[in-house]
Amino acid sequence: MAASVADVVACAEWMHRLLPHWIDPDLAVDLADVSRSIAAHLTCVSAFAEKGGCLPVKAALRVQSVALDCWNASAVSAWSPERRDLKVQVRWLITHLFLCGHCVFAAHAVREAHLSRRLRDAEKCILMCLKTGSGLLRSRRHAEAERVLAWAADVASACTNATGAATVRRFATEVQFAQLRAAWAAGAHDRACATAEALGEETRSSVTYREALYEFVYDVAVESTQLRDAPPHSDGVADADQTAADTDDDDGDDDGDAVGAPPSCALSEAASRQHAALQRLLVLSARLQQETGVRTVKQRSFLGMTHLQHSNSLLLCCSFAAAADAATRAYDLLRTYEPLVVRIKAEAHLRHADEVATLFHLLCDDVAVDVSDVCAVVSVAVELVPAAEATLFAGLQRRVAASDSTADVFRLLCALIRRGSEWSVAELLRHLAAGAVLPAALRRFLFCCLWRLAAAAPAAPRCLSAATRWGCLEAAQRLFLDAASAEELQAVLLDMAHLALAAMVDEEAGAATELLTRTAHLYTTVSDAGPAMAVPALRAQAQLAFVLGRQEEGMARMRTLLAVGGAERAVVHECTAMVTFLMHRSLLQCAGAVAELCLVALPRDQRHQQPSCALEFARVFAVGCLASDAAAADGVVRADVAEVLHVHVCPVLQDASLAPEEARWWSRFLWYVAESLLDVDLVRAVRLLHAGMQLHTHQLDDGVAEEVTCSAAREDVQLLTLDRLCTLLDAEFDVFAAGHAALAAEEVQQYTDQLAGLLRSHDGEDGSAAPACERRRVALVLARLEGALRVLQGRGAATPEDVESLRLADLPTVSGVCSADLQQAAAACSEVAASLPPATASALCDAAVGLLLIAAQYELCGDDASGGSRDTTSVEALAAVLTTLYTAFQVAHDVEARLRVGESLAAVLTRLTAGGVTLRSAFAQQRAAAAAPEEEEEKQRRQCRAVERGLDLCETVVEFFAVEAWNESVQWNVLQRRALVERWRGVAAVLTAALDDTNASKAAIADFAVQMPLL
């Protein structure tokens, strides 16, 4: 935009007219509008200046006068704070106008000719430029400041050779200093260094200017190395400061920095350039001071401060060795603690532990150093040199002990907390346990710090052990009860439980158990948790009890936990979490107990809606059963386990879609439990065998067995099925004989048919004579007998012919049948007979008596129908025969059946007491063998007592039968049935003959026989 002389004059007049209005604080001013107007006029004047314009004399005088008046007005008046920026703009425009009026922007010859004859005006121009430049620098308008200072330098240059220009030449030096400050502020650090070097040469003769140069260098050093809170700006100075601050903190976060590794305190590129320039200035300043001479205390101090700033800058640039040297020179001059601090940091970065310890000792000995500063140095040094941790904190503790100040003790504790290492935390706990007296206001702070130390993430650079973290929490809840709420103490206790459980992995077994025990004890000493903490507190207590082997207590906590949880989803969640916890620690029995608790607690509909969840708990319960069985001394599964399996697990197994492997596993598990219960709870055993057989059969029906192509594998599956079917049907027949049938008639028939089919395909019903094959055929016969008896029982009017169709007389001829089989068959017949008409019942009971008599014969001759003999002279064998005959006598419904039993007993005793001896005489040899002298005395006594008890029992049974036989003879004598009387008397005679002569019944029967004639 072209600008004329008139425009410049008009601008001056405009400024002269409106400036009083802007200065007056009582008048409102639109600052934005005024700024736009000033910028427009400034553009006009700048355009005139750039083209080298020169005002006519009259116009120049007017502009000079107006500009000078405006300048004085702006200087005299007080500007309000919000208009200070407006003041800078006004003075920037006034300076333009004043310099235009003095031909400063004209050609060099014109300018020199004009100003060399007007030195006073030249001085005004320079002063005006200096003040305007200073204002522009404060407003961070660096480019404009450098322009106006360049104009000042042009003015000074134009007057250099003029007579009487001493003041102007002095002003020229001031301009150079101003340009130095402007260049540094603008980030032109190389230019600032060149200017400073030039000033160093030009100010040799001036002590004042030399000292001003020293002070400038010191000021910018302080700004660059120690000022941390400067606002960010474009020159990068504040960014460098912030980077230095950040890196100083970050430097201690990693204990693992190796010597020679890239330092973590590296500055940004801009900050590095700035510090390189700063170091040039500091070296220049130190060199100039040494050249001038250091004679006074002030000079020594200033040189020491210069070296100190140099060491700070080197430290920030990671030149640690050079920083240590500079700090050493500073300490030699100052003898204060600041150089020591810098050197400690530098030596720490170099990992010189011994040097750090020595320097820190000097620092602690300096009583002028506040303990807070010592703590700060320790915090930095131990981060960089962990090996010197104990030495440095020992020095700090001595210093704190000497100060006898509570505040210093607190600073020591804070330094230990900030370090956060295993050693420092142990020291912290030691100080707290020693009873450090602290104000109440700080107790809450320490409580929170201890809690925070314990809550540090395991992946942190300095991870504390679980035992140390537990110790922090224990100290927090023990020492600072008054500084925490009840909820916070409960939360701390919960964290202690978690850490004690975690310590099982990290610590030795004894130490971990101690932590667990102490934590469990603490739970007994605190009040009950509030609603918000009840569930996690109960969960933690249950976990502690289980891990400590207190299963009953753990289960009690779990029941309370489930009661507090309430919702079914909460039950599943809590049990799942606890089962997972226990399984991870191989506490299988406890996990099974918790799974059992959940299975019982889950409603039936939810078990069927979520079969996968119920199955998972069932698996854990099964594993727990196996673990309990392995741990049990007798190897017997608890009876309540079978109840849980039958009531809660089997229905889920029936409805769930199981994979072949799962079905196979579950069937075998159910069979395993059932077999362990065959001698304990036969009914439950049958039900579990039935459930396992259903799973196995379902698996076979799905064609899984066909996947086995190996003939040997198919044979194994078939043999397994045969074995399980036989076991199931045998057990079912036993419970049926006892009157507690566990299976329905249809199920018995189904299994019977299945067994018959397998036997036909395997070895035929009349095939192999191997014992296993014979037992399978016996099981089939008994199963068919049960089916027939159930049919007979189901008829309301069964006849004796129906009993004959059972062909019970053929049962003893079955190959492999034993006495026990016949006895069970007889018991089944007797049980069914109770529900039949009298005639049919009598026929069935007669058949049962026949089976029992044959069973007694098997016990005498051997356990099969082959007639093989065995030793029947033992008391145990005789007792078994007598028991079978007694059972037959109880089953018998008529006199003929009872007489058959009595005669069978007489035949047995005749065989045993041949030669007229009594039972006791017959077994005298066995008693003598039991009392053999070579046997141990205790064993001898036990055997003798057993034989005597057996003989007493046998004599009692024989006495019973003798009395019954005599009573029968008396009864039939009254009825004059002489044939029956003689048979009964014959039985009674044989039986009484076997009794001892001292037996009262024997004597009575003998007396009655003499006195009672036959009628």
C-alpha cells in the first residue's frame, strides 16, 4: 500500500488527538477496535519507511513534535493493567513516527547527515527504541523488538564519528545488550552467543558492563536450568525446562539402567541446542571472570555460581562426568551444599556408589542443609544407585535422629515410602513399630500410604513380596485404627487375606501358614462387616479356612455366604469362584464339598434349565468324592454322597446331552461309588448301578461301541457290560429279598433280557464252565426268579400251581450256584409269601425251606452241588449251618417242614458228635490248637475267646431246637400222633445228647422223657 507524506502527518495527528482518550482510565475504550486502527496506521507508516521516504522539513518538524508529545504523555500517565498491551502498540507506532521525522529510514548518507548534527535527537531516538524494544520483548513480540533495536543500532552507527558523541557511543553498548537479550529470547542462541563474545571483547575496559554481561549469562542460566513453571512459548525455553524437570523425575523410575546405556534424561532437540548455547555463554563468562581476576569474596561467589549453573546445564544434557567436574569447581569456590547436590546427582547417574556415599556424608554433616533437602537428595540418589540404598538411608536416619524433630521424622518416613523397595518398606515398618510419635493430622496420611504400598501392582518396577505387602496392611490396621473407618478396616483386612493367600506361592510354607493363621485370627477380633463388605469378607474367611485345613469351618462360612447372597445367580457365582480357587490349590475334597453344597442349593428347575452348569459342579463333586475316597482309611464312600448323586446328579445326567467320553466317565464313576456301597447301603448302590447302566446303555445305543474296530476292544466292552449287569442284578435280587426292591419290575425284566442276550452272544447259557461264566448264568437265573416272583406277587389269586411253575427245586442244580444264592432265593420266596393266599404261601414257604436245607447241606459238604467235602469241624462252619437251619425253621409253615429242619439238624450233629461226645468235647482239639504254646500270648487269648463265644452260640441254637423238638413231641402226644411224636423225640434225643451235661434244658428234657408216657 502506497503511503504519502500527508498520510504520515495524518497518522501523527490522529495519534495526538486520540491518545488522551486512551490514557484516561475513566473513559471506556474498545481495545480490539483501537488495536485494529493502530495496526492500520502502522502499516501505512511502515510502508513509507520501507521505501526510504524522507519528510519535508515542515512535515518532519510537525511529526517530531507530535510524536514527542505523545511519547511523553504515554510515559507520564499510568496505564491500567488491561491497557498495557495497548501501550506497547502505541509506543511502537510513536517510535515509527519519531524515527520517520528524523530521517532514520532514509538513505545512509541522508540519515548520517541529519543525525550527526542533532546528537540530542539521536539520543532520543536510541532511548525511544530501547524502551520500545523492551516493551515488545515483554509482550513476546521478538521480531518487532529485533527490528526496533536494529534501527537503534543504525542511529548509533550514524553518530559514531560525530564530535561529542560519547553518550551515543555509550548508548550503542546498551543497544548491543538489548540485542543480546532479544536474540536469546527469540531463540537465536548462536547469534546471542556471537553478540556476547563481541561484548566480552568490547567491554574490557568497563567493569560495569562486564558485570552486566556476567549477570545476563547467570540470569538466562537460572531461567533455563531452574525455572520449572514458565508458561510455554514458541522459543522452546519453557519446553526445555519442563523436559528437564520430567527427566529428572523419570531418571529414578528404573533401577535397571546399565552403565553406558542411553540415559533416560535426554532433552528434546530444541532444548539441547539451547543448553549448548547456554554452556558456551557460561564458559565465556567463567573465562572472562578468571581473566579479570578473582580477588574478592563477591567475585569468588559469582564465579562459583557460574560453575554451578554450568554443572546444572551439563547435568540436564546428560554430560554427567563434565557436570561432576563443574560441580567440584563450584564447591571449591562456594563451599555450600548446592554443588554437592549436583555432584551427587551426576555421580549417581554414573553409578559411582562409593562417591555418592562419600558426598552424601558431607551433605549430612552440613547443619545448614535442611532435612527436607537431604530427603530429596536421597530420593533421587537411591533411584539411580540402589546398591547404596542402605548406606544413604542410614546417613539420613542419623541426621534425623540428631534433629529431634517430628517433622523430620515424618520426612524420613515419606522418603522411605517414596522409595518403595523391599528394604525401605521393611525399614518403614520398623520405624512405625518402634512407636514414632506423629501428629494426628499425619496418621491418616500414613494409613493411606501403607494401604497404597500394599496395593502396588505386581508388575511394578519395584514389586514388593506378598509378605511385605501384608506387613504394610497389618501395620495400617494395628497402628492407625483411629485414622480409618470401619469399612476401610474391613477392606484392609480383605486385602490382607488376599495377600496371605498369594504368599503361599511366593513364601516358604511356614511363613505363608503363619500369615494365613494370623489373618484368620484377625477376622475373629473385628466386628462383623457391613452389608457392602459382608460377601467378600465371608468369601475370604472361607478361603482361609479351607487353605488352613479347617474344612468344617470353611463350609460353615460358605453356607452363610450363600444365605447372604440370596439370589440363585449369586449362589452359582460364589460357588464357581470358590471351586476355582480350591481347584487351583489342589484342595479337591474341599472343592467337591462346595460343589455338593451348590448342587443341593440349586432348585431342580434351574438344574434342568442350565444342565451345563450343574454338570460342571457335578464333575467337581465327583473329583472330590474320589479324593475323599483315596484319603479315607477304609476306602468307603460316604453314604450321603450316594444320596447326592442319586437325587441331584443322576437326573441331570439323564436329561443332559453328554459326549461319549463324558458318558463313559460318568458311568464308571457311578459304578465305582456303587461298588463301594454294596456292603454299606445296598439300595443306594443299586440305584447308582442302574444310573450308570443307563448311561452305558445309551452310549451303546448311540453306536459309540461300533467305532471300536479292534475285536479285543469290542470284547472288553462286552465283558464290561456283562460284569456290570451281573453286579446290578445280583444287588437288586439281594434288596428284593430283603423287601426293599430298588428297581421296577419292567427295569428288572429289561436288564434280564439284556443279560440273556449278551450271554447267548458271548458263550451261550450252557457254555463255558469257567467260574466267571457260571456266576453270570447264576445271576441270570436269579434275575428270572425275581421277575417270576414279582409276577406272582402281582397276581391277586396265585395258586400252588403257580408256585410249582417257578421250578425252585431246579435252582440247586444250576452250575455255580452257592449256599448264599439259595439262602437269598429262600428269603425272596419268604418275602413274597407274606402277600399271597395261605395255600400258595405255604407252598412257597415249603419250597423256601427246601432251598435252605440244601444251602445248609452245601455249607457242610462244600459251596456247590458237586458234593466236595470241606472242613466242617470249625466253630465258624457249624455256626453258619445252624444259622441257615434256624432261618429255615422260622420260614417253615407246617409241622412237616419244621420236622424236616429238625431232622436235618440232628443229622448234622450226629456227624459231628459221633461216639456220644458233646459239642464241646468235639471241638476240644480246636481249642487246644488255639492255645498252642508257640503262639503269642495276646493272639492266643483272642483266639480262645472267639472259639468260646462261637461254642456258646452253637449250644444256644442247639438248645433252642432241642426245646422246640420236645415241645412238638408233647403237643403231638396229646393229639395221639405217635408217628410224629417218635420222630420229634428222636430229634430231641440227638440234640440233647450234643449238649453239655451241665445244660439245664438237657436235664429237664431227660426228666420229662422218663415221666411222660406215649399215649
